Amino acid sequence: MHFSPIPLLRNTGFALTLAAGFVAQAQAADPTPPKPLPMLECRRATGPLQIDGLGTDPAWKQAATIRHFAPHWKGTPAHSQTTAKLLWDDQYLYFFADMQDHDLYADVTEQDGEAWTNDVFELFFKPSRNLRGYYEFEVNAANTHMEMYLPSRGSGGYRRWARARKFGWTTAVRLRGELNSADTQAPAAEGWSVEGRIPWSDFAPTGGRPEPGAVWWCALCRYDFSKELEAPELTSSAPLRQPNFHLYEDYGELRFVAAPAQSE
């Protein structure tokens, strides 16, 4: 049975929260060198983008596709496949992610709630290697948001920084299946996708919009809860040596490219 996509729209006007897997105290980096991965490109958008959760606007055809999501610390492939794309322009950082998922689960609907306990897509950005501050954005399959700016890993998490400042990002979610089905005999879902835009003002604590050619560090991450799994699966685009999405020493490089490239 095929389920029609269900659009879910929400704009955050509230502030920060803790994201999945946050460790209140900084952990020492594993001395083993991380697995090298190609530098990610965030290319400049060639046209307008409608935030509808579909990722079908022509501008997305020029974006680099990020495919290497895995539990890298295990050295095994992912159970559920994920692809993502990033674009930017003068106003926004855009993202799109498509996730295979046979059991759609998200019961957190409160802004800044514990979305990491659901199927969730997360984006971590650290604009500078020399400064400790970094950002986390989360959106679950019910389109519930969490977001926060962390001055450092050791500065305290959710209790200290939740609602410390307002964010203005917008997302749309599309579901390909039934959300929160309790019927173990029901047909499997197919997955979900999320599309969003983050205004550069959300990055004001670290200087806002980057210049063309600038390099940030980032990890795109996911939690997948499923009746098929013994434990929730954590995956990331970055070669993390531990199941800790805040281990920014292992984040991949993200270069902001001024000109688009050929379609991929």
C-alpha cells in the first residue's frame, strides 16, 4: 500500500534546545585518525527554493549529493539509507534530506521538546576550528524543531541554553507512510524527507553568513527508531569515531562555493 505524502509545515520562533546525543562534558578525542572523506560542497543556489519537503526545485539539481551516512564508529553500513543536499544564497543556508524508513515514529510535538527520542534529522555546524562555539538544528518526522547555539561543549546543555536566543529557521516534512502506527502487521512505510532554510541571522553569534570559499565544519546526522531494530540506529555524514554527534573534532569540512557545478 502506498501512502500519499503528508506535508507538515512549521516555522520556529522560539529558542534553543538540546539535540540528540548531547554529552554535557567534553570527551577526549580518539587519537586514531578519522576516516578521510571528500570535502562537502555547499554550492550557491541558482534559483528560488520553495520549502515544501519535496526537494524538486530546479536549483537542487546543481547541489552535491551527500551519500556516505553510516555508523562510522562501527565500520558497518547503515541499515536505513540517507541522502542529503546543501545550498546557500545571500539570505539562507538550505538543506534537503531523504531518508529510507520502514517505521515512521515521532510523538514529540512540543517546540524544543526531546526530538532526539524520535526519528530525527540533525545538522551540526561549527564555523571555526579556533572557536569553541557550534550549532545544532533538529527536526523530527512530525516536524518538531529543536535548535541551540553552544558556546562550548562544557558550558552546559539544554538546561542552560534552551530558549537563550531565538532562531528563525523553517522546515517542511513529507511522510511516505503512516506515522506512529501501532499495527505490527501494517504495510511498511517507505520513508520521509525534510527540506529547510536557515537564515544567516541564526548564525549571528559566530559572524553570520560566510564568504565564498569559506570552510566550516559540519556533521549531518540521523536517529532511526524502528520495530525492525534492537536499538535506534545512529548515522552521520561525518567519520565520527564515537557515537557522539558533538565530537566536532571529527566533523567533515564544508566549503561554500560561489558558482554552481554540473548537475549530479
